[in-house]
Amino acid sequence: MGSAGKYELPFKLNNPDLLHNESFVNGTWVKAKSGKTFEVVDPGTGKAWIECPTNDASDVDEAVKSSHACFEKYKKISPRERAQLLLKWDTLIRENKEDLATILVYETGKPRSEAYGEIDYSTGFTWWFAGEAERIQGSVFTPALPNRRIFTIKQPLGVAAALVPWNFPIAMVLRKAGAALAAGCTMIVKPSPETPITVLALAHLADKAGFPKGALNVLTTDLNKTPELSEALCRHPLISKVTFTGSTRVGKLVAKICADNLKKVTLELGGNCPVLIFNDASLDQAISQVFALKYRHAGQACITANRVYVQSGIYDTFLSRWKAETAKLIVGHGADKSTTMGPVTTPRAVDKALALVQDARDKGATIHTGGNKISNNSGGFFFEPTVITDVTPDMDVAQEEVFSPICTIIRFETEDEAVRMANDTSMGLASYLFTKNVDRLWRLFESLEAGMIGLNTGNSSAAESPFGGIKQSGYGKESGKDVAVNEYMITKTGTFTLEEQA
């Protein structure tokens, strides 16, 4: 705790107290009952720099019971006090921005500028949900039958479990925990094995902000024990809600497990997000927006641009400019100030990217640039920014969530053709379109099959905006007014009959 132990820490923190590498349960830093640990690796070097507890099912009961005991008290404190706790947490996160960014770089690999961006984006949630905490309201109304009144109250569900991914660990924790804590719930977070230190730092700051012991617990584990630990959390009788962000395959398993006890579930799953760029679009606007969307965090975002459809009238110009911009990317370690695109976070991502490119090449696609693993002396997990055309629907790169810096650019002729191709996926998380035709904007807003539509923008996620998909991209909403907090509440209805005066 507070040091890397037997490992050499590759950075220095302004606030060394922020660094923890034990699980956080009931206000205490604890090891796994098994005593086992796993290593956390810097994606930019491939070297381990710290270790964390490998928690398993045996560690779950104590953690859940501490969260439930806390819930019984925490649910009774006033909304104003919950809001004040969230604002204090928000302040501490902002004060420790430099250190959190450093940890984020060495866990995810993203460039430091992107780490700053994630923190700025993430604190939008703590700020937003602090306001939402005081705006949870019921209703009173007169029904059809005479002499009756109906009223509703909203109450927190209980203990929530959050299963969070590695690509945006600060954002995912604050989006989920912000809503839960605003509602009056407590939460147990299971971070990804790639990014536990970032999440433990957030738990440390929540504790310093004054949240009661057990309000925010964190159980870390490795890749092998993740299914066991996650299932134990999902099945525990005192867990009332599960929120999961990750792949559709795992999301379906989470939903099946939680269905056994009818637990409330929010699922934010995979995306295969299309971008439609029409002849009348502003090329400057489209390229700047989509380029950032595509290559942010080396393409490792659920809402990233997966398939870029460009109308034939501007296709050649767009492709030429896109390749020129791609050539300007500087790939390197996220801590290097000159880096504009970091490594992918895991070696598995490199292997998948290579397989996607090879499948596309075998089926007739044109690889304009990239397509290869970058081998250098650093030992990190680097992949070249890649541009592919002549993509057909049978290629894996068109069917799967890419999650790497691979951009497919596909020509289309008509609006109907573009919509058909865009919707030709089992996913429905986000879609984007660029046009100056206002009628087309409205038509496609309604006809594109996705939970979120970017209209002349590639950045549509914000704390005040409901976030979530349709189809096999999941269900439920995170962030936004009312809806996100409601995911952590029950609505109780009361019916009152007035006795008529004699």
C-alpha cells in the first residue's frame, strides 16, 4: 500500500498517499483471503510495475455484507448530505488530476492529454449527480375513482455491483457510482485486471471525501478469476442491482445469472458504430470530428467509429485527406509528450487487430496504410494506425467491434443504401452522420438503429445526456436527467381513500 513493493515504480506522484494496491472493503485496505496477487502491466513497455490482490468468490460475502450494513444507514441520510459528499469527492478528484492522469497513462496506455480529457469528462458525472441527488421526487395525483389519492415515493434499491472495463476506468466508475450514491445506494466495484490502481485511487478519495465505510468497496482480481468473482457478486442475495459495461457475450452471461434472482440490471455492451458522411457535409468538420472519434485511445472505445461510410461525390477527397491525417499520428508511450496515439491496452488486442486485417486482406480489401504490429525496443503493445477500403459485409472487420486503430472507409451512393448498411448489424449503441441537409438529419435521427445519434458531431457523450444502446448493445441508461438515478431506485405507490363526511 502506497508503494510498488518489489516492483520499480515508473513514475512519481505528487500525492504518494493516492497509490494503493490492496482491495478496499469497509474502509480498510485488505489482501485476498487466498493471499494470491496478480501483476499490473504498463501497455507502453509490457512490464509489470505493481501487483494487486486476486480476490475470488470467498472474498465476496464479507464485502457485500459491509456494503449492506452501510446501506441501512446511508439510505437515511438527507439528499443534501449525499450531494455534499459527491461534491467533496469531485473536488478531491480535480485536485489530484495530475496524479490520476499519471496512473491512467501507465494502466491504459492512453496519451497524457487523453488522460486529462477522461478526468475532465468523468468529473462531469460527480458534479451532475450531486445536483440530481436533491431532485429525486415522487408524485401525488387524483385518480379516476372518487375520494382517492395516489402518491408515489422513490427509494434506493440497495447494494449495487459495478463490473467496469479498462478503457475508461475513471469515467465508468464515476458514471455508475455517482448515480448509485446520489440515489442512496452503496456500491461494490470490480475493476478490470488492467486498471485496478486507478479505481483504488478513486476509492481512496471517496473515503477522504467522507463517504461512510462500506459505501464504496473495491474488489480486484486477475483475468482468470474475473468470471468467478463477478458471478459471486451477481448471485449474492444482498446485491440488488448489477451494472456492467463490456462485451455483448459477457453481458448476456451477466443477464442470465441475474435473471435467476430477478436482479435489476443495466448493460452497456458492444458497439459496431457507423458514421455516414454525405456529399453536402463540411469535410473539415467531418474529418476533425471523426478522426478524434476513431483514434482516441487507439480506437478502444465502445462508441468509436467502426465503419465510415462516405458518399461517392466526396469519397476520393475524404480518403486522401484521411490518409494524410493518419500519417501525422505519432505512436508512442502515453507519457511521452509528443505521443498522439498510445498503445492498445492488452496483447490480445494486437492479436485481434492482426487477425482482422488478415481476414480483410484475404477477402479482397485494400490496406492503404498500417495493418502491422509495431515492434520496437519498448516491448509495448503497439499497432499501426490502419486504413482499409474495398470492405465487404462478409469481412470480420465489418461485422465485429474492432477495438483497435483500424478504420474502414466504405463508399455509398444513396441515403437509403447508407441507412441499410449502417443498420446491418446486431449492435445498436451509437451512430453518427454528417450533412447540412436538415431534413436528412431528422430522417436519419429516426431511422438509424442506435440508442445515441451524433448529428454533425463525433462527441455525443456527456453527464447530462442519457447514455445507452438498443438491440444487442444492451439496455438501461447511464447519465442523463432522472433516468440514470432511477436505475438505482424503486418506485413505491400508495393509495389513500378519503372517508366522506357524514
